[in-house]
Amino acid sequence: MDSSLKTVVVLGAAYGGCRAAQILAGGLPEGWRVLLVDRNSHMNNVYIFPRVSVLPGHEHKAFIPLSKVFLSDNPSHRCLHATVTSIRTDSVTLSRAFPEHGLPSPTVPYDYMIYALGSVLPAPLDLWRADPASKLPLYHGTKPQGIAWMKQHQEIVKDAQSVLVVGGGALGIRTSPQTLLAPDLTLCRIRDGHRDNIYREESHSASFAQAPLTPLRRGHARRE
């Protein structure tokens, strides 16, 4: 890779980092490159993690390829699958070098940097911090590992006799209706000091859109 190129390093390929990389790749003048760095090989669509972690057949949708993230054919822009080990005022050191992309050293100089790291899901949906004592496979940032993790989590939920969902916010609401589709399962959700006993529908014919409401009404949950 041409060392004369000026470099913008974007750390983090989630929603903010990917969008920043797209805008930069489309607006930077000639002679500039964008290096997008993330520890995941694919963008983790974490907003659907609560659903695909309990609903089989959709887990692959949670991991989005980064191959076309720049919306540009400029070969100077690159996605680098690595972790960040240190940051200095003029360089960032990664967990590995990328000689195939003209980066023979793990230390990459930059002219500008965008820091878009730090957003993680709480347990048990933080793939990187799974309990070693659990049955969940280890995750090191690849799509096959992520899919295997989701499938194993689905089996754990499937085999459970009861599930406790703590919190009625975005994660709790997205998890609860999907869990109701499992047969012979009692679901209890605790939110703001209130306990909702939520029972599964007697028929699986209810549409996905209807699933969240009827069981909640049965448990006399407050609709907010």
C-alpha cells in the first residue's frame, strides 16, 4: 500500500464506525485512505441478538459482511480484522500486521482517528464475555463462531423449564415474545420492581406481531 497516502483510522465497525467509514470513503479527496478496524470479522447487528439467540433459523442474519461497507471501489480503503492493543497520538498498534494490505507492522500511523469503540451488550448476550463454565462455545470474532454461539444458546433456552428475563426495555421485550414460542415454558419478566408472569399462547398460529401483546395482557402486565 502506498506509504504516501494519508490515513484516517476508524476504530470500531459497529453502527457508528461503519457509517463514519462510508461517509469518509465517499468524501475524502484523492491521496487519502480509510482503515476500518474491528475485532469482529463481520458487523454484529446487536439489535437482533435478543431474538436470534432464542429463535432458530435466523442467526446468520446477525452477522453482516463488511466487504462492501465503503460503498466504493477504491482499493486503498481496507477493513482490518484485529484488536487494538495501544493508541498513540499519531499511531495505533493492532494485534497483528497486514502485509497483504501493505501494512508490514502492527503499528499503523494515522493522520486522523475516529474512536467508535465501547458499545457492548450485557450478559448473557455479550459473546466476548461468555461464562467459561457455561455450555456456550468460545467466540473470537468470526461469523461461524457467532452462529455456533447463537445455536447453542437456542438449545439452552429450548431445554429450560423456565426463563427469567430481568428488565422490560428493548432487550427484554425483544427476547420475551420469541421465548414464548417454546413449548411448555414458563417465562417471568421482572421490570421496575414488578413481576410479570407471562404464559405462552395455546396455539402457535398467532402472528409474530400479535405474539407480544396477548401473553402480556394475560399476565396483567402494564402496557407502556
